[in-house]
Amino acid sequence: MIQRRSNSPSKIPELCEIRAQLGAAVTQMKARSATLPAAIRRSRSKISPAKSKSALNVKGKTVPVSNLDKIFYPETGFTKAQVIDYYIRISPVLLPHLKDRPLTLKRYPDGVQGGFFYEKRCPSYRPEWIQTATVWSERHDSEIHYCMANDLPSIVWAANLGDLELHTFLAKKQNVERPTMVVFDLDPGPPANIVQCAQVAQWLKSELEDVGLESFPKTSGSKGLQIYIPLNTPVSYEETKPFAREMAERLTREHPELVVARMEKRLRGGKVFVDWSQNDSHKTTVCAYSLRAKARPTISAPVTWEEVASALKKRDANILSFLSDEVLERVAKKGDLFEPVLKLKQKLPALD
């Protein structure tokens, strides 16, 4: 059985049925392995692939799964099955943020302590029902066919490949040169941490409000915070990137003791780097509700500005850190705090 700490599982019957299939598949794999000699069980490489494979019926599509009992997060014992289970349960709020966005896979086939690799080109062995987005790459002087995760079968398929982290474009496939949002990635340089990011986030929020823009915070799921400005109006990266840079440099001028807008590590000790450069057609950012490949299964979680203020006031970084089960409970209580990023229409102002 899949071990869960959350007492608030999804109530959607269809998702419950898929999760039941997943639990049964785990049980079957364990039963198959139990029939093998102990020495072979200890050496996973000698186990027949057939004994570690199964399939789920996800919304009418057959999704192969394998090695479900493999430990992906050794510090907590979080398994591949639990990774898939999390993505099934969070899918009602995750899918709108993935829809029609080219996706870079960040794959950890042996878990967070194993190696990883980025995969921009959607694998040739993908199921025929995986949708793709064709994007021209100046760097490679060719087209790249990115995967998209527009439905639950696609998410489960990607998770089974060890794609722990979901990194998406700021634009949709219909027009990859038209971002729907602006992002600021606040990255603390030690000994600064997410508490200092909270201070910079509040300064940035105030600057944006002064020019008539509403913004929304989420944790990176790693060390820092990310601040998003929903646009959902006609705009180009030639407009959003200079705007983001100007706002970052404005914060640097006003708060040089804590803020830096340049990437050089020698400048970042004890400060918060406001990374404006993510606003680019060839870059991706971690999606809301994505797992992160850290020691524990932390999530890039939407938060409220009140929570940001509380973390700063109490100097408590834990207020802005969430594990997968905690995010599921938050969503059950609060819904999708990041929904406005998909719907709110705003126009970038001209800066003096």
C-alpha cells in the first residue's frame, strides 16, 4: 500500500479509482518480487523487467508504469508510486497551469540522489496521445518538438519517466513569442534565505502596485520565492524582459544592501538575486505545484502575501516551505491560489 500522511485525499471519484489502480499495482509488484531469492531482490538490476512493470487505465488511456517501489527521496522514503500519486491528486489545479505550454522534462530516473538530465525534445517512444508543441530553436537551428502535459495521462506518463520537476514556457504553443506573464525569481545567496526573499518580495510588490500591477507569490520549492505578474494581453518578450530588468535594477538602486540584479556569484553573498532574465522565449520556469528534486518532496507552492509578511515578521523560513502532503491539504482548504495568474488581464505600463 502507498503510505500517506495526508488525511484529505482527493474526493473526485475518477481520481480515487486511478489511485486504487496504482495501489494495486504496487501490491502486485511487491508480491512478484517476494517470490524471488533474497540475493536477487537486493540487486534490483537482476530482477526481470516484467516483474517491475504494470499499466494504469487513466481516463481511457493505457499508461505503463514501472519500478513503483523505487525510493525517489531517500531521506523520507518517498517512492516513485508516491510521486505519481501526488501528481494524480494535485492534477485538478495543476493541469490548467500546464495546458498548452511546452514542457521541458527534468528526469531523475534513480531519484533525487541519482543523476538527472533535461529533455527538451519529446521522446520518440512517447505514446501517440502525447501532444507536442513545435518551437524553432535559434541555438540548434532546427525545430524542437516539446512534450505538453494537457491531461492526466500525460502527467502520469511523465512522472513514470522520473520527471520529478515540470518546467514550462511563459507562453503557450499558439504563440510562443507572446508570454502570458512576467516572472521574477528571487534567489538568496547564503547566509540569506527565504526570509530575506520575503523582504525583497514585499518591496517588489509595492513597486508593482505603484505602476498599477497586481502580483502573486509562490515558493520555488527550493531556496527562494518567485513573483508572477499575470498579463494575458498582447505583449512580447521584447517588452516583458526590459520591464523585468528595470524593476530589478530599481530595487537594487533603492536597496543595495540586500538586492542584486546581476548573476555573478561574487556579488550575491548575503543578498537576494532578483533574476529578471527568465523572461525569455528560450527559458522555462518551474510550474506551480511541481515537485522539486530536493532532499524531501518539497513543492513549488502558491502562497498568500499574508504568509510572505508573516514569514518576514517572525523570521521563520518554515512558514514558506511545503511538502507534497501539506500542499494537497492547502489546496483542499484554499483552492488554487494561483488561478488569477491564468485569468487576470493586465497591461504593462511604460516606465519612466
